[in-house]
Amino acid sequence: MDLNTIWFILVTILFIGFFFLEGFDYGVGILMPFLSKEDNERRAVINTIGPHWDGNEVWMITAGGALFAAFPHVYATLFSGFYLALVLMLAALILRGLAFEYRSLRDDPVWRNRWDWAIFTGSLVPALLWGVTVGNLMRGFAIDADMNYWGGLFPLLNTYSLLAGFVFVALFTAHGANFLALKLEGDLAERAKKFGFQAWIVATVLAVLFLIWTFFETNIMAQGLIPALLAAVALLLAGWYAKSGKDGLAFIMTSLTIVFTTIMVFAGLFPRILISSIDAAYTLNIYNASASPYSLKVMTIVAAIFVPVVLVYQIWTYKVFSGRIKADPETLIY
């Protein structure tokens, strides 16, 4: 196995970690205004992800950095072509971060309600746009011979990619609800289970439509069929366990759905990374878009040292904050 393939696998792992962790993070933010009936309940919901949300976003930054270091042409084409979408996503994430930090600084219902909807918006928009991005990666977009994308924002908002965006939103919402069922107590946890099952129904319907369309619209299934089938089985089991009241298993299954879906995308792309809809010869792959062999070698050594450190630290933080949270203002931080 060459270094180009190793770095493709590493980028895949980073995106798996990001979608798994930030998936329930976004889901919690999307559910928060609807799940909670009063301020302490909303604070309890926010406190489930308060210690983790910024650490989860590190995976996105690391994945972007890995793309830049290992496949600089991919980074340049993707981030310039999706520039407006990424700016919109960044603005939503900034708004979301501000909301977490500023929401409880004033004991004013109007002030807090506005920040609550900022959390909702800052969670919904990135979830939707990540789905749109992945949909375009699977379908391909207009990349020319100079590795430039031409077309602007609106061609990226095609029906196929928007459906992918809706799948992401529904799946992340169900994932977030399962996480809340494990982290909250009492009536609030029961409401999370109810919303989670409803989101699971929507996610299942949309996922079936998306998989059928993917089969006819792209060639991703040529190599991504097995992980796609595993994702489908995990999604069905998630609903089964949620309905049976087995919250831990339901969360594991939505997690596996996200993991296998991400593997499906990257396995279906390999060795391609960005597919050109203009001409297959213009497609960027792990060889024509990579950094130099020396750069890949040095970065492999660095990654082998620091990636395990980051993993251990993140696991430790989740262990420290592993207890359930109740709507008691004396114990709430955010």
C-alpha cells in the first residue's frame, strides 16, 4: 500500500470521526428549541454537548488540514469551488459558538430565545451543507482541465445534492436524539426518544430514496455497495432498538449508520477524490492531486504520533463528562 492510499484512508477516518461526533452535536442543536419546554430544560440540553462541541469541530479542521497537506489540489479546487457554501457554513458555526457562550450571560427570556434559535440555525445549516457537499462529491461537478470549478453556488444546489442534505439533517437529528436519551433524565429523556423515533422514520424514507437515486445517478455503488448495505441494516436496527427502549444500542446503530455511510462514499470514490462532470480525464485522484512523496512521508510520521494522542484525549473528555444531566440550575454550567 503506497502513501497516497494511506492518506486517503486517513482522510476517510478523520471524516468518519467528524460526522460521528459532530453528527449528534448538530442533532442536539436542531432539536433543542422543540424538545425543551422551559429555560432549565434548554440549558440541560445545551449542557449535554457544552463540554464537547468545540472539540468535535477539531475533527473538521484536522480533516481540512489533512486534505491541504496530502492532496493540495483537491483542497484548492474544493474550497474555492464551494467557497460561498463554506462561508455560509462558517458564519453559521460562528453564530452557534457565540450562542453557546453568550446565551446564559443574561437572565432575559428574549435574549435567551434569540440565542436558542441561533443554536438551531447554526446546527441546521452546516448539517444541510455537509450533505449537499457530499452529494456533489458523489455525483461530480464541473471541474476543468486546470482543476478549477466553474458554475458558482446554484449548480451545487441540485436536487440530488439537496436530497443528500436532507438525509444528513434527518440522520443527525435522530443521532442527536439518541445521544440525548442517554444523557438526560426523566421526562426530557422520554421526549428525546419520541423525537428521535420520528426523525428516524424521516431519515429512513429519505435514505431509501437517496440510495435508489445514487444507484442510477452515480457509479459509487460499484465499490461502495457493501458499506451501503451495512449502513442500511444499521439504520433499520436503530429504529428497532429505539422502539424497544434500548437507548444505548439505538445510539450505537445510528453511529454505525454514519460510519458505514461515510465509508460508502469514500470507498465508492477511490482512487478518485473529486469527480469531474465535464470529462473523466479532469477528475482529481490520489495521484494527480497529491503532495510530493517526501511531504507524504513526513506527514505520515507526524500523524502516527499525534492522531493517537488526540484520540486518547477526546475519549478521556467523554469519560470525564459521562454522567447524566438533569434540569437543575444548580448543576448547569451553560
